[in-house]
Amino acid sequence: MESEEKLFSFDDQLSAIVKQSHHFIPRGNGRCYGDASLAEQTINTLKYDKILSFDAVNGIFECQSGLMLDQVLEVIVPKGWFLPVTPGTKFITVGGAVGSDVHGKNHHVDGTFSNHIIDMDVMLASGEVITCSPERYTDLFEATCGGMGLTGLVTRVKFRLKKIETSYIKQKQIKAANLEEIIRLFDEYKHYTYSVAWIDCLKKGKNFGRSILILGEHAKVDELPEKKKKDPLKLPSRKQITFPFNLPSWVLNSFTVKLFNFLYYGKNLKREINNIVSYEPFFYPLDAILHWNRGYGKKGFVQYQFVLPLEAKQGLIEILNRISDRGLGSFLAVLKIFGKQDSLISFPSEGYTLALDFPVRKGLFEFLDELDQVVLQYGGRLYMSKDARMKPEVLQAGYPRLEVFKSIVKKYNPDYKIRSVQSDRLLLTK
Amino acid sequence: MPTALILGAASDMAVAIAKKFASQGYAVQLAARNAHRLQPLLSDIAIRYNVAATVHEFDARQFASHPQFFDTLPALPDVTICVFGYLGDQATASADWKECAQIIETNYTGAVSILNVISNKYAARKSGTIVGISSVAGERGRQSNYIYGSAKAGFTAYLSGLRNSMYHKGVHVVTVQPGFVYTKMTEHLQLPALLTAKPEAVAKAVYKAVVKKKNVIYVKWFWRWIMFIIKCIPEFIFKKMKL
């Protein structure tokens, strides 16, 4: 589709654009996997990226919404602070982190990004700017966190940071032979701040669900090797390689994925590995490869992420079975256990979450519709930031407070001037 | 701590240049119209680079205000970078004197006015660097933007003469010919990616030119050759072309 994109650097430019637009959706760095920030008109925040204040004593950071997380890290890490919550890429804007209410490997300990917001400004469809927080304009605040930009354009965010002694992570990796074991390990190590597992979706039989659990804690200075102690808050070097062209789509097939999984699982020779790594490879392994999506070929891929309640382990087994039967699994299947969360529209809720990439193939969309039914049957739901294809009924069934969310959107965006291809598809703005 | 003055600090190119100099330890003075809009940039630079940053009200077309503007700066800047410019619209400008005057006064008269003030101060002090952001549009008039082009041509000639004059007084002058750059000014144009620089690339080139005392720089090297070829086309052919 074609889209007209408007950029701005100053507040007065933004309000002029908002007032002139018939309809629009706010857009940051465009890293949502689906159509959440697509519309005929988009307002791009990337040039609205100034740091407004940084209290390095108390760890409070305030910026305009177009600032990307990599820039935040460059400023705060040398001063002994870290993002309270970070997703698996640092190339997203702070505004996007609010709109998707992103989570990270520490969800079970620290919740989502919005749990750390002190207050923020939102420009409504009318051009009016409202400051909201958990105490002020609570409805606007709740519906903006995870609300996919539908309440307004976030302009300013003030949030709390996490104190660190070093820029390194004390990492522990444990191999699990099957699904039972990985779930037991998650429970055993739930006191770890960061935990996530890579899972092999194609393996059957006694090794069904074999995984590598990856755990981490921010390393303390005295845990570092002597060489690194001299500069404990050193920023990682910025090395990036570029994926130069689209791989032909046939390259990814069940054989190559099985081979990759075999090598990935096999590379850890010992059952348990403990080491000290920079935060970069721990949190952002894919950021090192620019345009990594080209590996999926011109047809691309879709992401699929769902969460199931803790008691629905059977659902997880059923979905993994269906994926391995189809042979449609992806390189990057990521399993995590979410902690408790009680938000209006944010995705996380207590239970198992699994994120998968599926290369686009004939029959994929029908297959995903089938998976949706299993997810709903077990009381789960899907993540809107990764969605490009779910039906409105699936959203409706997964989010019990959807009607409340819709009524708040209607209150602050009464003519649905702010709308995306996704919000129209999901009947949030119709 | 050395100080850099950025004239016309609200543009994308100016923001990139201010950040580059700040990242190299320069205190920056940001001058523009509606200077209050630059408060976020001010905090951003001060926090990122831990340097002193100030904002100052400056209007290139208020010629009479220029001496006082410069005298009231908190410190005499070591480097002055003249970034402001106005592309305007050729069709409007050829019919409407108001638009035409704005193009000429911003790109030429205003620049000459403020740089006269500054170069006199630098000459008296016997040190300083002046950078003027001109344009390849000034190298040969073309039907699509010859009012902007002629104003920039005047500015380029001014910088050349100023460099000659200031050389004997220990002051260096750099002329920058950026070529196409992705900025607010060119947002509505379809630019060929290969020929177009990012503002950050311009900033890097400007900083390097100041350090190495370059005279005339093109941000992407082939622009020098593109313009050489364009200048070589005989006039009887050139006048028939649609450029």
C-alpha cells in the first residue's frame, strides 16, 4: 500500500500536521511486525527525538517520543543505569515502547514498560495535549499503554531507570531435553531477573520441546574478570553487518530449520554454561544483523505470539504438536513465562508465551486461524504488535476489557481520526 | 572548551552539525528565529555530550540587529557556521517579489550582513574559522531554481573573497557545497539515493574541513565532478536543456 508520511521536529509543526490531517496513525521506527503503524497517512516521530532531562542520581529519564532505545542506552549506561524493560531490539522508539507496552525477559519480575512510566504527554486528535499518569487522566493513561497509538500521539515520556553496576550480564544457559524439563527449569530459576528459552518446535518424540534456557543478571563489579573491571560501564562497540539481499524463499524449509536447530542446540556441549557477556548480545542478538528479515525472502514472514494461562500447559503441547506436524517451525521460537499483570489492553498476562516466526507460504494463514482457535479455547490471546492477520473475534475473545478500551478510544479520538489498517481490520475504529 | 556558533540552528543540517561539534567537546551557541523552540535541542546536547549549550534569538533578515546579536553572545565563538538558507519556490518567486526578496535576503544579504560583523571581529583578534553552507545550485543557473541559485552563487563568491581577505589576518573560511541532502527543505522532492547525503554526513564533513583547514568541500566527492561537467556544457546547448 502507499502511505504519505509526515515528519516533524517541533511541537508547533506537529499540531499543525495533526490539525490538517483527515486521518493518521503515529509511527516510530516501524518495527511492529504487522500493520499497526500503517495507514494512508502516518505521522513519523523519528525527528522528534530530544532528551529533555536525565537525573543520573535518582535514575529518571525524560525524552520526546521519537528517541530510540539505542540512544537512551548510550546516554544512561555509562552513568550506571539501564532500561527498566527492554524488548529484543533496541531500534524502537520510546513512543513505540508505550504504544505496544513492550515486555522483556524480566516480565515476571519487572512487568511491562508502562509500569515504569512516571507521566507522559499525549496529543489527541484535536491537537490538545494532555499529561497523563497512573494518577492523572487514568483512563487515557491505561488506554495509551499498549493501545497501539489509537488514543493519540505520545509526545513526551518520563520514566524510571534500573540501577546497574556494570554493562555486563552474568549469563547462565541450561539445556533442557524436553518440554517438561524446560517448564520445571523456568520454575526452579524464577528468581532470576532475566529468563527466556529458545525452543525447537520441530522435534518429536522424547525430545519434544527441547530447549535452551537463557538466564541473566546484571553483573556486579566484583564478578567481572580483572580486565573488564577497569571500565565496568563500557558501551559495547557498534559492529553491524548487513544482510545484503533477499534469500530465495525456498531456502527456509523444514530441513534447513531442523539443521539449524540441531546445530543451535548442539553448540552448547555442556548441559550448563556460565559466562559474562555484554548486554548487547544478551538482549539484542538480532540487532547485529541489519535487514535480517531478508533471510525470509521476498514473501517475508509473519510473527505469531500468544500467551496461555499457567494451567493451560496442555494447550502449549497441542500448539507445538500442530506446528511440528506441519513442519512450519521457525528459527526463532522463543518461550517465556510471564508474571502477573493487570492492564487494560497490554498483551502480557500470567502464563506461557510463545513467539514464532513463520515464513509466508501457501496455507499459512489458514493454519494460523486454526492456531487462534486453540489459543482461545485454552483462554489465551495474541499480541497486537506482532499481528498482521487476526480476525476481530479473536481479539474480542482474548481481551476481556476490550469494550472499556474501545470506549476510552472513542472518548479521546471521537471521530476515529487516528486509525490504522490494523485498527480498522480489528474493528477498533469502526 | 572551544565554542561553535550555529546560525540557523533549527534545520536538520544544523542540528546534525551542532551535535557533531558538541560530541567533539565544543560548547555550542544555537541561534535561530523563535529560539524557544530549541529548548529541547539544548537539553539534548547538554545531556548527551556534557557541554555548555545556549540558545539565542537571531533573524538573518533583521540586518540592523546583527552587530548587537553578536556582541551579546556569552563568549566569542572560535568557529561560526552559517547554516541558514531558504529554498523558496521558483515559480512563486518569479511572480511575487515578496518570495523573491525572502530568498535573496536569506541566502545572500543576511549571510553577508552577519558574516561581515563576525569576520571583522575575527580579523581584529587574528583567529577564528567561518564556515558557510552554500549550494551546488549556485554553480550554474538553471530554470528550475535560478533565484535561489543566484543568491547562493553570490554567497559562494562572497565566501571566496572573504577567504582571500581573511587569509592574511589568520582567519580561515570554509565553503561547503552539500549537494542533495535529506532534510526538511528537500522532504517534498524525489532525490536519487546515490547522490543524496544524510545531514550527519554533512556534519562530519564540516567538522573535518574545520580541523584540516579545507577551503571548498563537496560532501559527496562526485558532486565536484558532476558540477564540473555541468559547468563545461556550452551555453548554446545548456539554454535548450530542461534542468
